[in-house]
Amino acid sequence: MRRVSLVHSLLALLFLALCACRPDTSAAPKYLAVTLVLPKSKEGVFLNESLTIFFSGEVDRASVTAESVSIRAPDGGLARGSVAVNGNSLTFTPAPVLAQDLSDGGYRPDTAYTVQIQGFPWVDGLRGVSGEPLRETHVFSFRTVSAAPPIETLLFVDSQPDKTRPLGFFPPPTTDAHQISADDVLYLDSDKPIDPSSVRDADFALRRGAEFVPVRARLLENESESRVRGKPRYVQSTGLDSFWESQPRAALLELTPVKRLTPDPRWKLSLAPGAVGPRDFSGHVLWNPMLALPITVGNRGRDAGKGVLYEDFMTTRFASLRAVPETDGLARWSANGRVEVRYPAAAGLGTAGHLQLDGGVDAQDVHAISLEVKVGGHAKLASTKGLVVLRAQGALRIAGRITREVTEPENEPRLELRASDVKLAGTLTLTRWLEEMRARNRTLTVLIAGGDLVIEKDAELRSNTPLLLVAGGHVRVFGSVRGPILPSASGTESGTSVWLLGDGGGLDIQPPRVEATLLTMDAPVEGNPLKETLHYAVFSSPIPDRGAVASWTSADAGGSVDEPSANRWSVRYVREFSNELTTFEALAPVDRPQTLEPVGSIQMLIELWVAPGATFEPPFVDFVRLTWESKIAGNGATR
């Protein structure tokens, strides 16, 4: 028995020795591979149809860039749309089509597109979450559906072909007739998307008895599903006589009369004789040819007499850039149809908490929740070469000094951040550009605020390196900013060294700041980075902007749905003010303008709260509707 045991032991030792000599294959390179592409048919792809590519492993979101994934037409034009990564899949959703000739969507009709996903040996190719590259560059082609007349096939995918709701006025009328002023436009909405090729000016008839006024029809929104720019909308009402709830919408259609309408309660909107009118993606008509919607056209403008203001945020007419005290930053009111949050992913992880800087700062990449230099404080940034970034998820406020003096600065290439100066296709995201600057060991200084970036009066930001100032809210320079005087391309000392990405600026910036148009402010895509809730806000200018108010009668507002996150929005009202604001409490905002005393002009206070959570989906405000009675002068005219 002992001999058998000895033999077994010798065999075991021999096995271990052989294993030790065998090469370790666990460290061998692993690769991603494309396993499936949808749609499977590559001919007749619909103009709103998404492309989804499945891989053998989970995809690293950071590797999905304009360089690693491209969809090009034969003339080199890129398909427009959004890219989403979900585990082991990548989905491209084309931009909605709005134009009647179908020319402005993500895809063009009857066009062959080539999809190229860069793989090994490209350094900037697609990779997995563990760094494994795509085995090889993957290329395939598809052709979109033809829209050559006569159109005999559907052009779009209808996700809900059995669902339909006729077009109706937006916002829904609070009386039997839709009320507008003589200078207003009409809005119609539907919870089904509209085939843009079916939207024709001549299909609509705006009549008063025998009088006919042509209209220009234009699609403003056209999502493939019922939503308002990503979410359903609900309405908060503060007028007892005007509560209503709107349906989630997919399409918003604007009808603009070609001339000023005569004030009269007898106007009607209908289809022109023989017209089919707008259709959904399945070809269903969205207007009953027998239907004529009543319209009352008022005697005076939208903010005089029987005052009505419907603010859809398609202009910045009433937008104010004034800071709201005790908030993290200015909400974005940019004529894109809503008041929203613009938050840069490069604002960081907030790991340093609420940070006050003073004295020497050796760290070259600071991630704070908020960042401040107090009055009398002096933060001296690293004097070594390379990239230094100060990041704050909320506000970044300088009341003292921040300086950076790099010893023996090298003659590096001039920083070029204007798209007109650099021959590149498209733009770079701020996140990717920072990665490239660090990889190249470029020497510059970057300040990034998710909210406002404020340099207070008598405060100073000075550096002998190029400066980039970034704010999701607003850049407000009341003190001074000094960058180095660099030689320009012609050799004179006028080269740009202070760049701005975002809105704002200041009077005392030398050299004068220049917009960094080459860069885009990309939002977070890998979850929600926030450590604490951020509070954004914006004022309107005084409303009404002319005339006097006898009484406020109603106020409605609509925006994104709060659930399931803690994100929320609010529209409140304050008296018109002109004095310097120091505290939020001094504003004394109210939910109903009817409760403000004395009666007079008001300003909207629009607030947005973005909370930590699983996903980053900031709230937004979509519209505000106000009505009021104007004071009547002794001669019967409105003031």
C-alpha cells in the first residue's frame, strides 16, 4: 500500500510540473465580436427606424464616439441622431423628420448609408468594459426607403398602428372656442407622430364667413412615441376656472396666418375642400374633413386688454439672465421649446465634497460638489506643466484669488478651440477633449461648474497657461480674468488664451475671451454622478411688458413628470423688482399671481431640482400660460 501511495505522489508531482510549464492562456487577449445587427433587412429601412448592433460582451460607453462609430452617406454626410449603449448593445436612433420634403431628418430617403465600427488595430476603436477591443473593424450598408413620387409605401415605422387621436388645439381651449389674439399663431398637437410629407400649407382653411386667410404649416416636434421631448407632460394649474390636463404628445404643428387676423369671434379652422390633411405614420388621417374648429380672435394683442400670454419658450423674449440668489446655477432658457438644465458630464464626481481652496493646491484634477475661494483667500494651483482641472458639480465661486504660474513654460502649439480654425468633421465633446489634452500632456487650466461659475467683484483668476471656463449655468465675471499673451498665427501678441464654453462672460477679461465652438458640452451617460440635489432657477422679465394689470385671472404651467425620481420643477411668481437681490427669502414667491399685492406686473420664477439617482434625467418646463384683465383708461382704451 505504501508503494501505491508513493507512485500516486510521484504522478501528482509530475502533473503539477507539467501544468507549471504550460503557457498561461488566462492573460491571452480577448475580443468583442458583432453577433447581430437589426433590422435584418438592409433594404427599405424606414426614415425613423433605429439600428441596433449586438456584441459578444458589454460595451464601454466611453469608447462610443463620433470616431469609433460612424454612419455615412455616399457624399460623406453623416446620419444625424443619438446613440445609446445598453449592456452588450448599441442603438442609433435617427433624428426626427420635420420638413415636408423629408430633407432634415436623421436619414435621407433612398440613400445608401455605410456603417463603420472601428475595431482592432485602431487605438480609438470600440472596446468592452474590461478594455477588450472589437476584433476587427465591422462595416455594413443599408438603404433607406424611397420617397420618390408617387409614394406607394409607408416611410416610417408606427410603433402603435392601432392608436390614433385627431389633431387638437394646444393648449386645449378653456372655453367652447379657442381664443387667440390678432397676431398669434395656432398650435395643434397629437399623441401620434405625423408623416411630414402629408403636412401642406394649402390643406388648411382659416375662414371668417367668405374671408379666407392662408396659413404656413410647420412641424415643431415629431417624436416616434407619445412624449414631450422624452417624457409625458402634466399640467399644474393655479387658476380655479382653467384647470385642464393635456395628453402626452408626439407631434406639435404650428400654423401661422400669412396676415394679421381681423378681431372677430366667428373664425373657424378646417381642412380645405378636397384636402386629406395630416396623416400618421400608418397613413391614418388625423383630421375629420367635416370638422371646423371655432376660434375667437381678440381685439388687442396678447398682453393688452383681455391679456393672454402663452409662453412656449420658442423665443427668449421674456428670458432674464439675472442670477437667482441661493441657487446652484441659471436654468437654460434658449428658445428650444423649454426651460431645462444643461449639466456637463465633465463637472466631475464630487468626491471632494464642499471644498474651500486656500494656499497651495497640488492636485491636478479636483472633483468637488461645490468649490469656493473666500474673500482674502488665495489658491495657488500647481506650477508643474500639464493639465489642471477644477470641477464643481454645483457652483464654482471665486471671491478671493486663484493663480497659476507654471515654471519654464514650453512653447506648446497654440490652443485651437474655434471650429472655424480647425479642419475637423463635427465637434468634440468636452469629456473627450479633456482626455486628449491629458494624454498629450498639454499645459492649460480648466474651471468647470455644473451650475454657475462666478468671479466676484475684486476677485481674480490669473494664469500664465491658457484658460478654459465652462459652466452648465452661466459664467459671471465681475472681477478680473488674466490669461497669457500668446503670439497669434501672424506672430503678433494677440493670440487667444481665454476660452469660454457655455453662456456668459464679463467686462474685465484679458485677452478677450473667445467661444470654444469646437467643443460640445456633453451630458452624463453613465448613470447619475450627483452627490447632492442641484437647484437651478431663472427669472422672466416683467410681464406684461406694456400696459397695466387690473387683476390676474389664471396661471397654468406644464413640464416633465416627477416620477419615478426626485427630480421636480416649479413655476412661481414674484412682484416686479429692480433692487439688488441678496436672499431667496426676500423674493417671497407665490404659486398664484392672484395673491400678490399690490396688483401689477410680475416675474416668473422657474425652478428645477436635479437629484441623485440611478439615471440622469433632468426635469424641464414646457410652457406657461397666464391671463389677466387690463386697466381701462378714462377714454376706454387699455393702458
